[in-house]
Amino acid sequence: MAAHTDRLLKRVLVPILLPEKCYDQLFVQWDLLHVPCLKILLSKGLGLGIVAGSLLVKLPQVFKILGAKSAEGLSLQSVMLELVALTGTVVYSITNNFPFSSWGEALFLMLQTVTICFLIMHFRGQTVKGVAFLACYVLSLLVLLSSLTPLTIVTLLQASNVPAVVVGKLLQAATNYSNGHTGQLSAITVFLLFGGSLTRIFTSIQETGDPLMAGVFVVSSLCNGLIAAQVLFYWNTKPPHKQKKEQ
């Protein structure tokens, strides 16, 4: 019975959460304070948790736009720059064969961000433009992932994430400040992005050792923190047209 349980546990943990040597260290030798293996376990667990959570991170934003039939308060330029950053991370990670647990959420966030871009255009009466944008984006992504794109270009794209994230978030922050409210910006999405980017600093260092990846998440955390602070600051402020309806 014990042997069966051990085999089952090993099948679950290896290699998804632990390399075999760490499994033996922790669960065969019972060295539960083995720091390097504990770091791997923590990093893998957090990484997979973020990837799983990313399936839902931007859905509140999507549903909020659909429910209101409006994208008021959302900066299209900001969302597009975020899409550039996410695309860069996905392409860079696939090209470098990084573990999926270290970047997988970028893939799901990318798909959700593309959807938000289209919805913003659609509710601004630019549906045809939105469809054309989707087609161009898919084509560009395929080219970036193909052998036609040299590694130097992929690395440059990832390096451009820092200015893309900073400018994108500052544009959204400026929109919030100018409007005096956060409009249809989803607080749930904002706070989840902030928490996820903070956690990714540790997991990217642990799993990839890539300073470029870690640097992007440091900058992303600072910028997401700014937007989160604005959400809290404008928490009780409603868009003017809603206030008029209530009067």
C-alpha cells in the first residue's frame, strides 16, 4: 500500500513540480528542509497556479465590457502595448524553450487581451477595423514564431517589453486621471495582474534565470501597482453619465 502511494505521488509530482532527484531528497530521504528543492517546488507550484489563474484573469474585464456594451475608460493604445509585451514574452519563451510553468499565463493573457482589443474597437463602431486587426495580428504572430524570424529580433522584441509596459500603463493611468474615474476597467483584473506580476519576479528568476524576463516583471509590477492604486483611489467615483441617470 505504501509503495503504491509512493508511486502515485511520484507520478503526480515528477516532473511537473519536481525533478526526480528532488523528489528523492524530499520524499524518500525525508529531507524536508532541503532549500534548493523547496525553491523548485515553490516556484513550480506558484508558476502553475499563475498559469491556471490566468485563464480567468481578464474575463471579468471582458464580461464588464460586454455587460456595459461599452469600453469607456479603457485606453486602446494601452491595451495594444500590453499585447505587444505579452506577445514578446510568448515568442521569446517558446524560442528559448523555457518551461511552460514560467510563462504559460502570458499565452492565455495574450488571447484575452486580443479579445479586449477587438471589443474596444467594436464598441467604438470600428468592427471592420477590429476584424482586420485580428487578421494582421495572427499573421504577425505566425511569422514571429516561424524560422523566418532571427533570434536577435525575438530578443529585441522581448527587450522592448519594458518600454511597452511602462508606456502602456502610463497611458491607462493618464486616461484614468483625465476622466476622473476608471470607467469599465475591472478591479478584479487589475488586482490579479498586480499579484501575478509580483509572483512572477520570483518564478522567472528561479525557473529561467533570465534577467530580461525578471526585469520585465519588476517593471510590470510597478506599473500594475500604479493602476491598482488608481482603482482604489477612484473606487467610489462613477462615470458622469451614470451620475446623471441617478439624479
